[in-house]
Amino acid sequence: MAGEIHRLRERPGESEKITINLGFVDLGHIDLLVREGFYSNRTDFIRTAIRNQLAAHADAVRQSIVRNTLELGLRRFSRGELEAAKAKGERLRIQVVGLATIDDDVTPELAASTIESITVLGALHASKDVKTALADRIG
């Protein structure tokens, strides 16, 4: 399994909102490019800039994912999956680049008894109670 990238399914249209602070001059340059028709709006410019940077560093990202055995994309953890792990006496080490979701019907007790650690580079969606129960394991 070493040396492989585990790509998970991707669902278009799901995203996480972020906020950035830009200087007025940089913002003015973006607005100028939008006005001149290079981009449809500020968001289009920022997404394009981010994608260009990710493409420029794609090899380094790929190597890091392989080296750290991270799952790439969307990863959902269901109650059934966690109950099965508990029945086998297994504890999960969750490592995801993208979105990790712990289903809403997972109790804090079940999560705490089956999840050893969580590393998510992107976003973690779970109930507030589950996040609280795992707070010392989220890195």
C-alpha cells in the first residue's frame, strides 16, 4: 500500500467558505482585471489563482500525500463503519486531505471509543458533541 494515493470520490458543488484580507492595491488590480473581462468576478480570479498555485506545487502535494498515507477527496464515516471497527477492537486513524464527515447519528461515545486520531487538511464535518468528544485527538 505504500507509495499509493487513495483518491476518494469527489462531489462537485460542495465547498467551504474562507475569508481573506487583501490590500487595497491588490484588490484594485483584481477589480481592474474583472472589469476588463479577464475574470467574471473576484471569486473567479481568486479560485483561478489558487488552482494555478496548486498546479505549480502538484508534485510536492502528491509526494506528501503518499509519504503521509493520506486519503484524498471526500471521506464519510458512518455509524455502521464505526460500530464494525468497535466490534473488531480497531481504532481508526483518520487522515484526509479534503472533507471528512462523521455522520450525525454517530454518538460522541462511539466516536471516542473508535477514533484514535484525526488529521484533516481541509474540513471536518461532525456534530458539535462529536467534535468536543474528539477535541484532544484532532490535529
